[in-house]
Amino acid sequence: MVRLRESKEYEGKAWIGLFSNPGKENRMWHWSLPGVNYTEHETRWGSSEPDDQNQNENCVKTRGNWTQARCDQMMPFICYDGIIQIMCLSVFLQNVCGDGNFKRDGKSIHLIEEKITWTKAQNYCRDHYTDLASGLDQADGEEFKILKKSQDVWIGLFRDTWRWSDGSNFSFRHWDMESFNDGQNKKKCAVTLLNRSRKWSSDECNKKNPFFS
């Protein structure tokens, strides 16, 4: 990988072991934060959810219970910061920071009131904190319920048809949204863009690109 990055002759893209298995029945739910696994018996879906009536509802919002939503909708979101920091002062037995966010065991969640799409919210959380709130500990705890108030907010639950060739269930995605379009059915294999920010895009699997081994 280092050799490819430093090569003056090659500044394009290289295959990674991620491929799409299109089809409504092949979509799987994942938490945005790597290492947090989605399990059917640990959920907070609302009544009749996920209803799966619209194939484009691949992201999740919550006001109390989880609801499917189109990922291009605009709404506030909650970030999780897993970096241990100095604790805030205790107020009524709750670690409430001056900005109204919560910390527990040195880790924190943050309500971002700006209304943006799910993907932009994910990018914001990864740039400024750790990730979108993921798992029941982050996206359903008492602190979360107080922080989100009575409004819909994005959480880090999403679904897609992408799979790792080694069979692992690693949920991390790093798409370059300027070039990636999940609706391009001919582009079923993933590449990393070596001449940009090392983000990912998709390409036709029969094309010839370098690869990592």
C-alpha cells in the first residue's frame, strides 16, 4: 500500500475486498461504529418497524423508538466520543457538561442541532468525535433520551448490500460521496481512491486495477 501511495506512475485506485450483493433480501443492518454489532434481540424498533415498504429507507432516526428513513432526509444527529476526557461537574448525579452534553466514564455523547443528511452526519461525527451514536448503550441510554429532547435525530444504524470477501462482518464504510453512487448496479466492487483522501468508491468488477495482498 505504501508503494502504491508513493508511486509517481500510479495515482488512481486499487481494489479492496468489499463487494455488493444486490437485492432487497441481501440488505443487512449495521452500526456505524466498528466493533458494535447489530443483533435482532437488542433493538428499539417502533411498532411495525422495520416495515421495509420502501427499499430506499436504509438509515434510522429515533424520537423514542427507531424508524426507517431515507438517508437523504435532513435532521439533527447525535455523535459519540469514545476518547476518555476529564469528567464534567456532577449536577443532580448526572455528568452534565456546560454545553448540555453528557459524559460517562470519560466518554460522551453530543447533540448536533444542524439538520443534515445521514452520511454527512456520519462524516461530521468521525471528523470531530468518534462516530454516530451506535448500539443501545450510546443510542438508547438515559443520557441519550434527555439529550435528544422530543425531536427526530439520526443514529448510527444503517443497512446495505456490501460484503467483505473474507466473510467478516466489519461495519466500517469510508465512501467518497462525490464519486460513490450505490444505485449504480454495474459497479459492484469497491476501490480505494489513492489520489484523494483514501476514501472508497465502486467500480465495475471486470475492470483491471491494482490490489493489496
